[in-house]
Amino acid sequence: MHYNTFLFDIDGTITDSTAAILHSLQDLLLSEAHQSYTSDELIFALGLPNTELGNHLGIDGWETLLEEYGQKYYEKYVNTITIFPEMEETIELLKYRGCKAGIVTSKTRNQFQGGFGSLPCAKLFDCVICTDDTQFHKPHPAPLLECMTRLGGTESDSIYIGDSQNDMLCAANAGIKGGLALWGCYRAKGIEADYYIRNPSDLLAFI
């Protein structure tokens, strides 16, 4: 199969932001919810939508707490975020060859702007869909369908690249193929995907 609309998750797919996520989550939970966790104990949080994370933590009003305070703690660790090797060059080549590139993330617009959105490579993407942009969120297909609509992508020519089961479910629910980013996936075992992609540059074979 060949595709011309490449849609991406951010954390664990475009960026290695593990340290920023875990340390800011530790700070937030300790300071605002008075709960203490080690980084290892919070690994499960990687790739989870905010609502699901709140349910796991058992904190009422989690999304409100995260919206009010999350960015403050996350910004302390923005300088630890790095782009995965080959990723920026791969996006540039996809664009050079006429493909469209979009982002579908579980981040709010403020979270996006305070993190990845501040990096130069964010300008490579033609469309960014955050949780503010749709009523329903991953794994519901709404965010992907919205991004596809804005980019003019179809079910047959679009692919979503992510690092979690929710990402792959979102792709399946939207009727498009999903590629699991093995370079950033912490729990690949048991995740069903259409493609298991070892390196970002492997995406060039999908054009």
C-alpha cells in the first residue's frame, strides 16, 4: 500500500518526551494531589489519554487539575524533550515528495504550544488536531477524521503513526491503517497494528 497523508501522534512517536512527562507528572501529583510516585510507577501513564489517566489515578477532577497546573510543571522539563533520530529528516522528505503531514494528539492546544509547538520542526506539519478541536477524543475516530478532512486525506491514502494501543484503535475506528512506532513504544507486545515500524525512515517506503 502507498499513502500520501501521514498523520502522527507526538509523544513517543515524534518526540522522546518520556522524562518531561514522568517528572512533571510526579511534581503535579505531589504538589497538587499530595500523592507520591516514582518514575517507574508512572510508566503506565505514557500514551494514555488524560481521562483514562485520571481514572487510573483515581483522582476526581483530574482533567481540570491537569488543565490548571499541568503546563506549569511540564514547562520545567521542556528542555529535556528531543526529536527521535531520523524523524525530522523523514518528515522533510515526505513533504518534499508531495505528501501531507498532520498531527493528532491527546494534548490540549495550550499543552501543545508549550511543548512541541515551540520547536522549529513543528512548522513542518500542515495540520495539528488537539483535544480542544473535537468533542470526542482518541480512541474515538473524531480527531483523525477531522485532520483527514482538513488535509483532504481519504481512508485509502491516509496512515496514522503512534506508539500506543489507543493510537492503533483510533486508526482502526477511523477506517485507516495504523503503524506502531516501535522506536518509541514502551509496551509493543500485545498491541495490534497494521504495520510495526522499526525506524522513522522506514516510512519512506510507504509513499
